[in-house]
Amino acid sequence: MDKYVKSVDKCLDWMESQMLSFNRGSVGVYERIRIDVNRRVNWTRPDCNSEIARAYLKRGRESSADVYENIINWLLSVQDNEPMSAWYGSFPFFLNDGEILANNGQARWQNDNGKVLIALLDMFEISGDERLKEAALKLANHWMSIQRPQGFFMRYDNGVTQSPYKGPCFVFWLAAGLAMCYGLTGEEKYKSSAVLALGYVLPLQKENGRFTTSYELMKREDWRPASSEASIAVFCLARILKYIKSDVYKNAFEKAADYVMSLQHESGGIMNSDEEGKTASLQSNMFICDLVYTQGFALMGLNEAFDLTGRDEYKRAAVKLADFLVSVQCEGESKLWDGAWRGSYNPVSKRWEGRANQNNTIDEGGMYSVYTGWCCSNIMDGLLGVNRITAGEKTKG
């Protein structure tokens, strides 16, 4: 078995031994372990669970088929399915233990819902499960209904629709999902919405290829490094270009990909930023490799870039990053998180290092967070992608 698939299986084994809710994930997979406060966070999040389900489906382990079905059934049950609701079709931020919707769990985040949209469509393409297509189109229609003339997605509804709406990651995920809906249905309304969104977000790209960050625009997402929204842009623009051809989009994609590859450390990890970008957030240590907000998205983006263009430079960068991630996968630290990845790593000192506690009291990332979704789910997706694009190059031993 290939080393990338072995790495994925180690992570899935960790999830199944430590992070499933009752009866093999009947109400989803728990969000994360917080090592320093000795706590497993009992939030079950639709965005995390959709990413995890996609990884399960792509891996195709027969022994885990029940886990996949349990996650999907739970995910579809927590979508807002009340036609009279103002949030019909959307997904909440989180539920406590998969069942209790807390007040702050009611939030509808643009980036989270955009990631759910893409995962649902990816899984429909693989499985042909019509439930996933139906859920995806309801979700897309909700966000189109509150898209502003400027192109971003926002409605003022007492904080339920969250407000860092001007940041690139709060636009790109939905734009890519809408472009996929256009590819699936051929309906122009989805293309028009994606084009409107891109008309807002592409002018945020700087000459060096990175995107103006959510922190620079709104003083939000203080802990998210410059590498994150640039990596998300690579993935989303590559997806969009599959369905909407444009020299303008292609140029933005190439510049963003060049920027991300310029941040690749000799170890293979993508560093937080260069000198120019270190003030683009409060995550100012340039040499940290962020595994929650960057590495998985970058790996998925590089895979998509290679699929789109066939250019070997993208494959080489993806392989180098994949090898780095396999090399730092937790082993021998604790049975509670061995097989997973922690949230940030310093490739210079070769140890877990860095926090995501900059104006962020729950420390959503960093060396003490072990995330199932975001970090582990997207790294697994990326590793399976590298396994696929290098399948013809395997050597014995």
C-alpha cells in the first residue's frame, strides 16, 4: 500500500478510536482535541463532517462504510430544511454532541457553508447519491439569495449570518461551489453569481500574488496567516476554471499558485508568509507551517492546479508538501491523537510550535489543537490526491 494511503488510514483509525460520537458517528465526528486544556471538544460541525465524509468516500474502506453513512445521514438532518425559514438550505456552525443547537452554534459562516457545498458536490460526483445534489443546490440557492450587489454574501440578521464577509475566504469557497453548480446543472444563475463574486474578490489580489487578508480588510481572523487565503484561492480558482473559462481568472490563479510555491520551505511545508506578508495578520512568525489554515488547502490546491494544467511544477510541489506532512504525522505522542496532525509546526526547529490565540480565546488552531475537520480532513484529501496523480510513477519497495 502506498505511503500516502497508509498515512490516511492511520488518521482514519485515530478518528474511529477517539473522535466518533455514539454508535460509530451517529451524530457526527467531534471537532478537535485541545491538548493543553485536556479536553475533547464535543462540537460536531457540518463543515468538518462534510470534509471527513468526503475523505472516507475517496478512501473507500469497506470496514468504514457505516461511518460514512452515519456522517452523511447526520449531515443531511442538520441542514435547515424548513422552507419558511430565513436560512432555508444553509447549515449551522455547530451542534453540541451532534444534537443541541447552542445560540452561538446558530451562526451561518460563508466559508464553512462554502466548504460544505463543494464537499457535497464532490461526493455526488463520486457516488451519484441524489440526496447530496439536492442538499447542495438548496445550500447554493440560500447564499445566492443574500448575495450583495458588490459580490460578497451577507445579510444583517442579528449576527446569525456572520460578518467577516469581505475576506477572500468568505467569498472564494462559495464562488467555487457555485461554479460547480453551474457545471452540474447548466443553469446560468449559478455562473452569474460566481462571476459577481469573483468581480469582488479578484481585485483584492496584490501584485506578488497573495490576496489582501480578512485581517487587513476587517480586522478579523487575526490568527489566519497570509498563506491561508492564498492557498484557498489556488484551490478555488482551479475549480472555477474547470467550468468558467477566463484569461483573467487564469492569470489570478497562476499568480496565487506562484506565491504559494514561493513560501514552500525546503522541508516541503508552506510557511506562513514572506517578509511582505508577515503583517497581513497577527500570525507574524513567517517560518511556522500552519496545518489548520494552510497546509491541507495548499495540497488540495496544488493537486487541482496539476489536474487543470498538467504542469510538473505543481505536481513536484504537491509531492514535496505531501512528504512533509507524512513525516510530521503524530506518532508516539499519545494514543489520544497519534495518527492525526497538530495545528502548527516549525520546520526550522523541527517541532510543533505556534498558537492561534491572537484575539482568539478558544485557540482555534496552533500546536495544541488536533482538528478532525479543517486540518486532518483536508490533509487526507490532499494525500489521496497526490497518490492519484503519482499513481503511474510508483516504484517497487
